[in-house]
Amino acid sequence: MALTPRLDQRQSQSLVMTPQLQQAIKLLQLSSFELNEFVEKELETNPMLERAEDHESKDYLEGEETTENTKTKENIENLADINFNSPEATNLNNSFELDADGDSMDSNEPETAPSRELPDPVFNDNITRDQTRNFNEKPLGLEQILSEDISLKQHLTEQVVIDFSNVAERLIASHLIELIDETGYFTENLEGIAANLGCDQFLILSVLKKLQQFDPPGIFARDLQECLTIQLKDLERYDPFMEKLLQNLDLLADKKISKLASICGVDREDLNEMLSELRSLNPKPGLKFENHLSQPVVPDVLVLSKPGGGWLIELNTDTLPKVLVNNEYHSQVFSKAKTKEEKLYISQQFQSANWLVKSLHQRATTTLKVVTEVIKQQDKFFLKGIEFLKPLVLSDIATAIDMHESTISRVTSNKFISTPRGIYELKYFFTTAIQSTDGDTVYSAESIRHKIKTLIDKESAKKILSDDKIVKILKIEGIDIARRTVAKYRESMRIPSSVERRRLKRDPT
């Protein structure tokens, strides 16, 4: 059979993701903290971007807004040169429908994201305007109250200067300090360190043993057993019985108390005292010196009750990065560019800046649209409480506002809203549905969790409710739920079993 050349034409479809489209998707699911970090990096690397505050300060000093500045803002709002309906952007499957459909990047809403009102307002008489409107007041930060603490590594370095006179040992000690983790544990391989430093392994071990005597006790331990051993020796409470106990921590984790007492050679009372001593120790001694202030939850959206009824929903402008494209600077540097490479670089940076501003605008408007629908769906919850939290899934919101389910998932990730009932993560409002016994009523899983917790909180020491009893009570209320489901919900709320609760309430100590 002879081989002959043949020309075939085939048609195929593939997913095309432009860098700009990838950026828009990425920004949508970032938290406000992560978003500001991302924008800060872009401000450092892209000369075409500038802070909106810089423009405002400049305009204030000049007394009026310049013509060029006005043009800049108009260009940012229009961005006519950027098209999200390009062939590259539209050649996507449904999993990225957010970015390809007309609801995404081609929105004509203003960049400042105005407040949206729900169509059927309902007023909550129990909540006053004064209780809900004052979101802009900034409380005193801990930074203004607390004195500056030193870090763990600083604390250890100060001790090295005092306890190590030998220069070589001091250098090794300083190197080992840089290798410990935030909890104070040392998990690096001594052989590898000795090879890198070009010294004897026994010298490294000798320095490590000295470092283990530093404050706080338990520092530079290589595992939990060694950490607890160091602390017990420091307290002069390390004896053969404690040694056996520490050698069998796995039995303690498995709650094999009787076997543990037999191995240690002590009775149950002595073992309880030994365990009490262990509980007083710090398994992560390094954390007490880490002075990182915990980041407070900053809401992305503010929900206020309106006099006369309804809800006022607006973006928290304090969390939104305020950046502009500096068109004036772009014109100046582009006109002075001499080579093709220079002009290409300037054009790329300018386009990247435009895309970033457009993506930030899209993120804001999409977030506002999703939150508005969530508030509308969960209106009774905000008026009456958690018992009225209705079952809600991502597809419900997606269908209502004509967006893809994946878009809703990205928007609700790492986002928080401030409401008259408190600050909630957006994911909180999405729960599974549980059918009632009559088949007419549907309960959310979160509301049932609340009912279970309420029942357990009201129980007395003489009448502890078992999971089976809770099932019977809920069935009387019309909620058909299995015992294992009650146990799962109870455990998710970290509520002990009925046996443990009975023991704790009879003997709180």
C-alpha cells in the first residue's frame, strides 16, 4: 500500500484564558486584606498607576480640579479601549462565565458603587438608626495602647550575647535561632547544618543543648516530648514516672488511662496529678513572644436599616483600594520614548493599569450585586433572628441575578458583611435544606444547629438530653432529623456527649 500525502482540516475548541481575564477572576475571590496587598505590589511595579488619595491631595492644594485630572477620571470610567468581549475573552466555557458574559466587565455602573435598595422594604422596629449607622467611627487600636514587645528571635539573640563567650559558638547559635519556627521548635537536620557551616556535628549539638536552657523553657525542642521534658526539668518535676508518661503520650491521646497508669507504675489519683502538671505546661513556648496583633474582621459590605423600612446596602469604601491611571504621565513618557522597546513597555504598563482599574470596578459591582440578593433572600433572618434563616445554595443566587454558580462562589469567599445583627461571613448564609415532617416547611441546617444548642443550654444537671431525646423533641416541632445528624451538628459546635455533660455538670472540677 503506497503512502500518499493528504490534507485534512479539523475544527477544535479550546479554553483560552488571557492574563487580564485571569487577573479579574483572581481579584474577585481575594479578601480585602489580600486585595490591598496585591494592589500595593502593582503600585510599586507599575509607574502608570497612582493612588486616588494623591490626586485628591493635589487637587485640594491647587484649590480646583485640573482639566487633565478630569480627563483622567473620565477615561478610567469609560476605558473604551478595553474590550472584554474580544475573541480571547469570549472563547470560554461555562466555568468562567462571569468573565465572559455581559454582566461582568461591561457594567455601566459608576466606580464608586452606589447604595442599592431592596424592592420590598421591611422595617425592623427593634433596631434604631443610631444603632446601625455609625460604621465610620474608628475605635482605639491596640497599637496605641500596648507597648512594643520584642520578638522571639530578638529575645533569644539577647541571651546569646550573655551566655556565649566563644565567637564560633555565638555564630552557630545565631544561625540556629534563624532556623526555629514560630512555635519555638527546631526541626532542622543537624548533619546538614554542620555541612553548611563546615564544622563538627557534635559542636552543633552542644550549642543546641545550651540553647535549650534559654528562656522560655521548652525552646529549641525537636519534638513535643523533648519540649515537655525541658520544662519539667526546669521546674524540677522530671522523675522516672514522668519520663514513662512522656514516652507514652500516644496512649494519652487515645485516652487509654488505665494502661497508662499501669505502665507508669502509679495509681489513678497520682496519674491525674501528673496529667494536671502536663496541662500547665506550654506545648508551643515560642508563641508567647510573637507580638503579631490579630487582624480584626473588616466587613466588605455595610448593611443598615432604613427609617421607614428596607435595607441600605453599600460597599465599605475603607477596604477598597483607590487607584487611578495616570494618563498625564503616560502621555509625557510615551512622547519621549525613543525606541520600540521603550514604547512597547510603556504601552504594556498602561494597558495593565487600565485592566487593573477595570477589574477592581468589576469586583466591587459584582460583590454588591451578590450581597444585595443574599440580603433579599434572607430578609426574615435580619428581622427576626437565626431561627428564620432559610436554606440557600449558590445556585439560588446565581439563578436570581443571572450569573454563573462559580462566580457566586468566588464572591462569597473571604468576604464579610456588617449587619444590625453582627458581622457575618457571606458563606454563613448558605446552608442545606432539611424538610419538615409535614413536607410544607423547610429548615436550614444552621437554624437546626441553633435549636439543638438552645435545648442543650436549657437542660439541667438532673435532666441531661441524649441525642435520641433531642431527636424526639425536634420531631414534635416538625423537624425530621436522624440521631447521627444530631450528633454531627453537636460535635461541630464542640458540645460534649450527654454522658460527658452529665459528668461535667455533676462535678464541674
